Amino acid sequence: MHSAALTRAGPIRMGIFDTLPQVPVAFGLTALFGFVIGLELHSYRRSAGRDLGFGTTRTLTLLAILGFVLALLDPGLGLYAVGLVAVAVLVALHYRSRLREREQSLLPALIALLVYGIGPLALREPMWLLILYVVVVLLLLGEKPGIRRFSDAFRSHEATTLVKFLIMAGLILPVLPARQIAPFVTVTYYQVWLAVIVVSAISYLSYLAQTYFFPTRGALLTGVLGGLYSSTAATVVLGRRAHGAGEGARVTGAAIAVASAMMYLRLWVLIALLGHRITAERLAAPFAVLFLLLLGVAWWIYRGARREGTPAPSEAPRHPLEFSTAVLFAGLFVLFAALTHFVVRGYGAGGLQVLSFGVGLTDIDPFILALLAGKFHVAEAALEAAVLIAAGSNNLLKAGYALGLSRNRAVAPAAAWLVGTFALSLIYVYWGLR
């Protein structure tokens, strides 16, 4: 009976565990995870320097086993629910007694209830969910100093920003129709907003990493994270920082090369995430060559630098999740889709390449995504050529920014290699794609 119930509910599925008896494996994992969480809670108490109340390591282990046994005896979870109520009452009475001692922490009580839930998860849910559940509990217990630092540094507007992203992804996107915007705009409303969300998500994650996890980042890390956010913006920041830095700006030049390398990685990920699998496969080789080339250049410049390290960034990264930014990106997406339609219709693949060069001197993400999302009557090779030319001409723009803003010869090698990537892109377009 129990075996059939477990099969219906969804037994543990994870490789070698499929060949083992399900109930013993689930029991062993329940006891093990309850014990480990108990150890972590005990360590947390020692670090706090005081007794926080309910639950020793043995108590939590036995509590996890109790939840497992009750869930096993009654697959309908009636016994488990009765036990949950009993445990909750016991924990509440204990917490009430602790309040008299002016100890108001709810953490041990909550951990006890969470441990009690391990058993049903081990019996009924996939292995990944059980492991994720335990990992989150252990991280919240073990990373108290990091969580405290993060909460101290957390800015009040970040919650509002997250709400904006949830509105964009969870409310606006589902209601947009998969209908072409206009006869001359060969993309749908859904495609436009999906591109906005994907680009914003990648930029937002990079922004969070720069702002909260690496506040004292070095120049090369600025290039990595800034390149994922916006390689053009990162080049502007790094170019300003290199002004008046003397030979120390060579390290900044290496960071500029890294930022442009990350642009190719970001573009490839965007293309793949938005479902253009064939284009992603065909662009993987040239993008990989340019990505590795720029990383090699950065390593060569950094290794030859006379001084390592540069001062802290003079500008904080701009927040990517403003509605005005999203609307601007969507507008550019539609504009470039319409412009590409008219250029391809009137001038063919040659006109598209000229347009790609000009767009590369602006913001290339909306152009590339509109180009791939639209239905243009050109060969696949022409679309890939347009992507490579746009990315290459964007490197020309960044080379100009690097030299113009820094006014420092130490940045010249990085700028020269950025110009070189444009030349390599043209060579590949006119000989490699034929």
C-alpha cells in the first residue's frame, strides 16, 4: 500500500537512487539532513554567544524522523497534520516561556518546523527539491555575517525595483498578443517585450553583483561585470578612470578589452535564450574566436603592466530596471525592426550590412534582437553577417571612447585590438560566410 502511494505521489528520482529501496533511502536522507541542520543551528548559537532556545542537534534529528514516520504511516498526511499541530503548539509554548526571559528570536522555532517538513519531501518529491530545501535552510543559518552585511548595504529602492521587474515579467508579458505589430514591423508585441525582459534580467544581475557582492572590485572584474551589463558603459567608466593615471592605465586598458569580450558572450546568450538556436550555433565559432582573442589581449596587456591595480571606480553602475529604459529599449526594437524591413526591401543584403555598421555606433542589442526576431527575406548568412558587423562597429565606437576619454597612450593597445576585431569581423563576413 505504502509503496503504491509513494509511486503515485512521485518517488525519489536521481540516478543511482532509483536502483535502491525508496523508503530506506528517504529515511536515511531525512535523518542525515535533520542532523546536519541541527549541527548548523548549534554552530549558529555558539556564534551568537547565547542560548537561543528550542532544539538541540538530537532534537531536530528526531523531529525530522517523526515527520517522516507519520507521513509514511498515513499517505493522506492526516497523521502528519496532527503531528504538525502538536509540534507547533509545543514550539509556541516554549517560545512563550522564552519571552519572559526577553529572548524574542523566532529562528529556532521556525527551524524546528522546517525540519519537521523534511520527511514528506523525501518521500514524495524529486530529489532536487529536497536538496534545494535543505541548502536554503543551511545557507540562511550559516551566512549570517554575509546576510547582515547585505541587509546593511541594501538600498531602500531595490524592493521597488524588484516589483517593477515582476510587473514587467509576470503581468505585462503574459497579456501581450503574439501578433505582428504592423505590416512593416515584422515582430510581435510578445517578442518585443520578451527581449526587454531578457536583456533587463542579465543587466540587473550584473548590476547587483557590481553593487552588493563586489563593492571593492578591481579593474578586471569591473570589465567582466560591466561587459555583461553594457560594454559601452563600462568602457566609458574605465576610459574616464584612465585619464591622468599614467602607465597604471594599462591595467584599465586590459579591463576595456575584457568588457568587449563579455559583449560577445552576452550577445550569444541573448540569441540562445530567445530561441534562435540555429543562429546561435552558426555564430558560436566566430564569437568564440573574438571572445578568446580579446581575453588573450587583456591577459597580455595585464601581464605586461608595470603596476597592478587601479583606484576604485569613480562611477556607480546605472540601474537597468527603470521603466523609461525598458520603454526606450522597446521603442528602439520596433524602430530597428521597421528600419531593417525598409532597408532589406529596398537595398537587400548590401543595404543591411551598411545599416548594421551604422547601428553599431549606437545601441546594438535592440537592433540585433529585432533583426533575428523579424521575418526578413534575406539568407541566414546575411543575418549573421549583420550581427558580426554591428558588434564589430560597436568595438570601433568603444575604441574611440577609450582613447578620447582617457587621453592616455597606455590605453592605445586595447583600443587598437578593438579596431582589429572589427577588421577580423569584416574578413570573416566577406570570406568566411561565402
